[in-house]
Amino acid sequence: MTGELLGIGMNALTRLTNEKTRSVTAENVYGEKGRGGMAEVSQTPQEEVVKIGQHWDGPNACARDLGRKWKVRPCITLPAGKVTPLMDVAGPGRIQHIWITVDAKFYRDLILRIYWDGEADPSVETPLGDFFCNGWKTRVNIMAIPINANPSGGFNCYFPMPFRTHARITIENRSPSSVGGFFYAVNYAQGSVGHEEVYFHAQFRRTNPLPYKQDYVILDGVRGQGHYVGTYLAWQQNNSGWWGEGEFKVFLDGDEEFPTICGTGTEDYFGGAWCFGQNYTAPFLGYPLGSCDGRPGNRHGMYRFHILDPIRFEQDIRVTMQAIGWRSEGRYLPLQDDIASVAYWYQTEPHVPFPPLGDRDALEVI
């Protein structure tokens, strides 16, 4: 059941279905049948580009000799300070794969949002880089199954995302400059969605610095039934020495002071041991970014995906991580570090609206 629900099994490849495969790109903004690669080398924009609300860059000089059908509109420009729609399609269906690439310097300035079934509040709201486990505006390779980042900056997401009536994806460009060369593809299937299937969610948070003797909150305020499926942390240490003694905690279905799930250390939760020692990236867990030399200012990135071990909740869930280092005489030191995160989970709709994301300065990497 878990493998089928989260899309990692291969047994489904042997079964015929009535689903229809579609792909949304700059060359076919609505993913319509038989309408890919229709852009003209012209100053006049395509009707569908105007309809969806994307910027038209004018004629692509690279295709000037060959014309229509010859890679006339492979990418788009994201105007400064604007929200650009990437996907706007009717359901039912399910997103199966998202691929995006853009310059790393914009990883925190571009905000990814996904809306299901006409909802006003997004179910996904996170900076683009952090969603793909690339925080700190630093490109790293991620060899995980649901999130995969490859040279040189090819972002891939394989989390299945069912929707019943509508799916909408947008990118907000908070940079003061327009972002050119934004390439994307959203591959999805038109077809029925089972009544037991729930909706994908992802939420970004940042606390800089973490208040003294407070745990870092990864996720809170969730109401409904579902399962927690992943954590990404972007962590800057502000003290010398080891910074990862803190425990991962999950408060389930009414837990108050004490959680149902309590880990044994930060590196333990991410599948490592004994202060990591080196970088690694694996199908479900990884520490792809960071130095183990203990210097203040080190920036770390780590992920864990609960694909084979989802954390199920019936009413509510709260997820935290302690930030603990070492002080003199072998005593724990509550840290005041710069910590950001993305939580990934599935749940029933409607969901509780997310806390405000914060402005560009609140998210800035400096």
C-alpha cells in the first residue's frame, strides 16, 4: 500500500489504465494534446501564453533560421516582483514529475506555490531551492528517490500529487531583477483519483536566530488526517564545535508536553552517526552539504524522507528539532543558530492556512 500510494513501486508498469499522459512546459503551457512546439518566431505572443499570464520574450533568435517547431520557446522569463503561473489545469489527475532548472543565485528569491482544487491558500509554499533540498543558494547533488538534484542544477520531484478538480502552480520572483532562462516541465496524468487519496503539502519555515532554550519548530498547526513524509533542514551553526545533539520530536494527535516520537540526535534522525564525519546522499536520507570541522558559520543541509516509514496522524501533528551543542565541562549548550526547513506531508483538505512566509529580507541568505 505504501509503495503504491507514494509511487515508488514498479508493479504498476505492467497494468493498462485509461489515464492520459500530459506535460506542461513553456512549449505547451496547458499540456494540451497535439499542441506542443507551436510557438512562432514572432513578436506576437501565443494566445495560450497570454491566457495563462506568462511573459512573452519575443522572437527567439536561435530559431530564426528554422522557425516553428524548432525550439522556439523552451524557457520563460520571470518578471521582477511578479507571480508567474506555471500550471493551470482541470482534474481529476495527478502530477507525477516536476523538473525545473534556474540559476542558483535565485534559489531563495523564487517562491514555489501549489494550489489544489481551487483553494485560496496554497498547499505548497516554499523557496524553490529549499523545496529541492538546495538551501543557502548553494547547488548540491541530491540522490534521493522523491527529490533528485543533478548536475548542473537539474531539480526533480517525484512526489505523487493527486488532484480532483484543479491544479495550479505558480512561481513568485522576489528578486529586484527579472529571471531569464527558467526551464520547467510538469508531467501529469489525467485520470481518476481514489477516494482514499489525500493531498501533498510542503511548508517552509525559518528562525534566525533560534531563541535560547527553544526547540526549532519544523511543522505546527496541522489539522486533519494524513502522514508526514519528509524533512529538509538548512542549518547555520553560530558556535564552534558539534551542533547536532538535539532530538527530533513528533507530537501526535493531542500530545502536549511530551511527544510520541523522540529521536536520539540530529545526525541520527538523518541516518548518520557520530557527528556525520562526511557528506553523503542516499535514497531516503542524506547530509549533502556541510563541513564537519566545527567552525562557526558552517552551513549544513540534510534531508530525510519517510517513504517506507510514514508518520501517520489522525487529528493533528507537530514536528520539532532541538538545537544542542556542547559547552564547558561536558554540558549541553542550547544553540541560537540560523535554521530553516521544509516539511513534506500528505493530508485531507481543507488545510489550516500556513503562517506568513516572511518577506525577502527575512529569507535572505547573507
